[in-house]
Amino acid sequence: MTNKIALWLGALILGAILVDVLLYGTEHLIFLAKKLDALVEYLAFWR
């Protein structure tokens, strides 16, 4: 992955999160962050 692609991908993800927060609030982002944390811990167990 080139730097240009990485920057565009990062900007796209941040833009999507910004639009999501502006339209729907932050409650479900906290829920998803907790689920992502649990997934990372689960995957780290299998490492």
C-alpha cells in the first residue's frame, strides 16, 4: 500500500466517522469500540 492510498483511506474512514457522529451521535461508536476491543483480546488469545 502506498502512502497516497493510506492517506486517502484514512481520510475516508475519518470522514465516515465524522458524518456518523454528526447524524447519529456517539453512543453506538462506544458500543462498537467495546466490541472491537473484545475481538482484539480474543484474537490475541489465539496468537
